[in-house]
Amino acid sequence: MFSFLNTLKRLISNQPETPAAQPKYSNEQLLQWATGCMLEGLPDKFYEARVTCECSENDEGHQTVNISHEFKLTEESEYAKFSPPDDLYATNCIEQILTGKKWQYAAIIFNPQTTRFEWQ
């Protein structure tokens, strides 16, 4: 009986350490999916589009995120609001990229050729 308990104790104490959890998807994949979703709400020809998220804490201590989807038809035009098919998909991708980080502002800015991500 004691040998069984000793063996069990040895097995439990010698468990291999589990490696740190790897992110499910790469940042590049998440950015690609976010921009793909937003493209569906944009005109065929546009100069630049962006989703911005501003994170703050309300009076009750809860975290709130203000989201804005905007685009420019030309370089000279002003930003105008647009509605992607899923308002929260890009924000979810941003939150996944920034998991474990403290942030107040994040944006995905893209055009038909390039995508960039910025946060602070």
C-alpha cells in the first residue's frame, strides 16, 4: 500500500510542465480576417479605411470600448462612417492581438494594398 502511495506521489510531483499557451492565431491572420470583414461594408474603390477602438473605464469601474469604423474615398476627402457586416468582428480581433496587454487606443488602418496596426 505504501509503495503504491509513494509511486503515486512521485508521479504527481514529476509532472512535466505544460508549455505556455500559444496564441490560437497569428496577428497577421487576425488582421487579415478583420480587414476582410470590413471590406464587405466598403465601396469597391476607396482610399483608406480604419477601425479605431478607445478603451476606458467607466464610473463603476467597468471597461468600455468605443468603436469607430471610417473610410476615405480619396486622399483629400474627409473620413466618413461605414457599417461593416459585423460591427464587433474587427474589435474582437484587436482584443485577441492585445490579450494580456494594457491598452487605451488601437487601430487597424488599411487600403487595398497594405494594412497596419497601431496601439498604445
